[in-house]
Amino acid sequence: MKRFLVGAAIGIMGAAHAGVSAAQTKSDTQEANKVSEVVVTAQRREQAAQDVGIALSVIGADDLAQRGVTNVNQLQNATPSLDIEPAFGSGQAQFRLRGVGFQDYATNNTPTVGVYVNEVAYPVPIMTQGLIFDVQRVEVLRGPQGTLYGRNTTGGAINFVTNKPTATPSGGASVEFGRYNALKAEGYISGPIADNIRGRLAVGTEQGGAWQHNRETGVSLGDADKFAARAMLDIDATENFNVLVDVHSGYDRSENTGLYLTQDFSTQFGAGPTIPADKDYDATGWSISPDLVRDTRLTYSSKPGRDNHTYGASANANWTLGAVKLTNIAAYDYLHREEYGDYDASSSIAADVYFGSKVKVWSDELRLSSNTDGPLQWVTGVYVSKQQLRERYYSDFLDNYGLSARVSYSQEVTSASVFGQAEYAFTDQWKLIGGLRYEKETRKLEDFTSAFAGATALPKTSVETDMKPLTGKLALEYKPLDHVMFYGSISKGVKSGGFTTYNTANSAAIAAFRPETLWAYEVGVKSNPTPSLQVNGAMFFYDYKDQQVLSARLTANGLVGSFVNAPKSQIWGGELELTWAPIRGLMINQSASYKDGEFKEYNALDVAATRAAGVEVYTDKSGDPIPFGNWTYGGSVVYSADVGDFVVRSELNYNWRDKQVSWLGDYYDIPSYWLANASVGVSPANGPWSATVWVRNLFDKKYDLTRNFFTEAEVAQHGLPRTYGIRLTYNY
């Protein structure tokens, strides 16, 4: 969930775009015809975003609120080049940044995009699906990361920065009511506890919102039931030693967004009734397998949904030692997940799935950095982490194959790395940046077993893979003028190898796939031609080795997904972002991105031909495009004006996504679509409250978030239809 606070300092999108705050004083609206400076911590210290030679986007609290962003998946509509697809409509996020992605509905493999909350990594994708609340800003960094961050990634990083305890007493609350009986609320209190201790307690919840119904029974689906809390202590132990303690917990007992049938579904291979393709936008279907009821805590009244619980804590200690600063970030996070999905979207038991996961992550980062304003800035550190995952993946096919499949395993990942980066400004105009990272990671899949209908098809098997990559970055920045910076960089990123953990009777299917390596070449410009205009752009070329690609294997029970490595591939593209404040009170943001790519060497399974022939058929994909969407475009127009003793703020924001091309074939491509949101808010000048009415998906666009098949059912997931409501905030 997002932070709906009147006192939000910034509302920004695009390449550190500055926006107009939701609540403003009269002087704000009279003098705001300029682009304000945005401060980020993308390089582990506070800097103006325009002074950072990295392609990055910053989305502030206000923009999160206006766009209705309540989970990480919705960030794709607020920043260029980012795609996030829910795997089979589930809580498993599939990230893709600049075309660099990884499609997996299992829990065990690492994503191409690192997600961080207050500098703590969330290395398991399902851990990223919690409630977004009390957030100050989100930073999206494009391109390989590793010389500054605890984990190595090929696609980029998403950093959530939450609000910190304040030195003066403050508090606030926000509540939002919307269509389909949706409710979102949050509140916080913050201030000094003692002379040297400041505290903050924030809570958030999201309830209701079901907009779908079971096509046969009429029962609703889609109600949210989320709650989260975070307590923070900011402690000045001495004049030079500070500790920020973060303790957080939450649960998500929400119903899923259901899938729908894109074609008529002939159940039991045609021997059963045929369920027509869905014509109603809000229609879905489900019926739980009796075997899942027997083997899990689910009941016959269970709906597709989840029951997830999380908790964790971190301590960020900073010790200033004159010209250097010592930082240690110790963290622990735990997730218990139970999720039921009906992947055939019908009353047939053709693809009912259940995930039972327990995730534990320990990490510690110790780094030493410069603490001066001189021409040399540097940081070096060590990072260690340990992940433990215990997983049960159950899938039932009683009405077609007459069996249920049971997969269970545990996985342990240990990682240790040393990293460092230095930058030297050898003149006022030129700066050289260099960094290196060495990492050793071991990934063990233990006691993997796959059983069908109670008979063990694959006895307990253990496999292991490791990597010891050396990665780095070399960059050059040039500032011919104070308000213009050109930069170029060469960097190398690595994504861990892993295992395919789907149901299988073939031991070769769980063999480890190799790590992927990406060399990134990028040039860009950041400029402020006038105080009211900001224009940023970047172009990139990525050279892939061993790109991890979702393919499939043919088994006695049909096609089962399996990951393989494409030996050589390339991706290229760019982004252009603009912020313009032409007159007082008016702010215009625009962003566009393009990406394209092709396999240079890849012999791939032909899914359609294999399904038709009943044997594995391979085809040479060399020269074929990598399947993803090419273009995105987005923007916003915000106008604030004084009306008597009040400030009225109106906003229109919009986003267009090109056709998302699927590796499964043309039928599974997601057509392009536009989305637009609008809002009008009012608050007293310098007053403590605001009221905003809003409409999301203004033109009630019908669109899909994912398309796929599971066994014989052709399915997809619709995006949210038009919603509307009111948001009320109060702060003191």
C-alpha cells in the first residue's frame, strides 16, 4: 500500500521527475514553475538524482497514491522499461527490466531484478508481494547492479525507501473507499522518545474489492485481506554512532484474481462437458480438488487465494570515524506461504495447484565508505547471506489424467561476496567510476521428490550448483555545463543458476541450469536546459551469454516447463524522459522506452509442434526475436491552483504498453493497451487535511495481464476494470 500523506515531500515519476505535491500552500502554486531537485540514495549516499550517472526512475509517495499502487507488480505502469507479470495470475511475480527477465511460477529461483526494502534484499520473488505502505519513494535502477549492492543482478534493482522516525511529534491517517467495497487505510505516529531516540509506528490494511464471480455459482472472488505494521527506532548511541532498527510483520489472506477461459474447454479430453469461453469480463471459475482438501489445510469452501504470514527485523548501524564511515546492516526475514490456484479456471479438476512455502533469509552487509566532500568517493564491503526454503508444490489433474502430483523439496543458498566502487572527479567536468565484485554462491536442492497418484515417480534426489563470478563496472561522466551531464558505462552482471522444480518423472528435468552473464553498454544524458525543463535519455546494448529461458520437456503426462540456457543473445533499446513546468502550478511528465532483442544462438523446443506430434520437436531460433513487448509510453499532467483559502489539485496520468510477445506462440501474446487515471483533490492552504476523488482505468479498458495454458485449458487473467472512490487524509 502507498503513503497517502498530505505532507508528502515529492511526487515524482520517470527519470527522477519532480511533481507537484498533493497538498500545497499558496506560495507553492505561485512559485512552482520549476523542476525541483530530487535526492536519492541509489549509490549508497544521498545525491541529487540528476548527478547520478545511472538510468533510474523515482516514484514518490504522492505518485504512488494517485496511480493506486498497492503492490510491487503495479509499478510497471509507473516507470518505463519495467514489466511485471503475475505467473498464472498468482502471487509469484515475474520481473523484466529492459527485456531482461525470468519466467517462473515456482518459488526457488532468483529473479533478474533485485528488490530491496531499506537496503535489505528480498531475494525470493514471492517475498516482494506484501503490502506497500508508509513509503517515501521507490527507486528503479536499470542495468546490472552488484558493485554497490548486496546481491548481483542482470536486470536492475527496485529500492523501497520507507519513512523514517522524525525529530518532532507527528502523526497522520488516510482512508480510501472505492468501488466493489474496497477499503485501504493506513496511519502512523512518529517523534522523539528520549533525547537520543526517535520512533515511528506505521500500520496499513487493504480490504474488499472483489469484482469477479464464479460463472456457475455466482460466488464473488477477489476480496483483499491484508495487514502490515512496521516499528522503527532511530537511536543516537553516541555523537558518532547511530542505529536504525526496523521490525515489521504482516499477513495476506486475500483471494486471488481469477483466470478466465479464452477458448471453449472440453473437459476430460472431450468425454466431459464443454465449458464455453468466457464472454463476461468479470467471469471466472474454480472447484477445489478433493485430494488438495485431503492433503492440505484447504476446505471445500476455499477460494483461489493465499494465506501468507511474514515477519522480520533489521539493524542498520552507522559509525562515523572522521573521514570514513562504517556501516553494518544485519537482517532476518521469514515468510510462510500457502496459496491455492485454479489454473484451469473451471469447475473441472484439470489443473488445481497448491504452494506451501517456508522461507528464511539471513543477511549481513559490512561496508566502509568515504565521508568527505573531496574529489574521491569510495565504498567497499562484504556481503553474506543464507536462504532456506522448504516447498510443497501440489498439482491435481483428476478429471483429465486421473492423478494428483506431489512435489516437495528443500533448498539452501549460501552466498559471500566482496565488492567496491570508487569515483574520482579529476576536474569539475570529468569523473571516472570503477567497481568490482567477487562472489561465491552455492545452491543446493535437497530431497526433491515427485510423486503421481501416491506412487513415487522420482525418488528423493539432491543436486547442487555454484558460481564464482567476477563482475564489475567502468563508467565516465562529463559535465560540459552545470545543468548537463553525459555518461557512458560498461558493466557486467550475473544471475544465479538454479533448478526446475515442477512435477516430473524425468530426473534430467531437475538438472541445474547455468548462471547467465550479461555485458551492458550504456550511454546517457541528464539535463536541465531551463529551471522549468528536465530532459533525460539513455541508450543501451546488452550482450547475453547463457540467457535463462523457460522451455518445456515432454513427459508421459504432457508438457512440463523446464529452464534451459540460450548460449548467445542480445538486447538493445533506450528511454527518453521529460519533466516540464511551463507555468505556475502545472507539471507535465512524459516517458517513453523501446527495447528489442534476438537470439544469436539457440536451439529451442517448438511447443506447438511438440503438442501436435507427441514427440519433442526442436527448431533453430537463431535470429528470432526474444519474446517481450517493444514499446512503453507514459506520463502525467498535474495542475494545482488557489481557490479562495484552498488549493485544488487535478491530475491525469496514463500509460500505454505495446503488445507483449509470448514464448508460447502468437495466441498467447497480450495485445497492447492504454490505461488512464484521473483525480481531483482539495485541501486548505497550510491545512492538515485533504480530500481527493479519483477514477482508475478511466475509460474502462478491457485488457489482460497474462496469458498461458495449463494442461488443456487456455487461460488468461484480466486487469482491473474501472474503479472510483474517495481518499481522505489528516496529519498533525
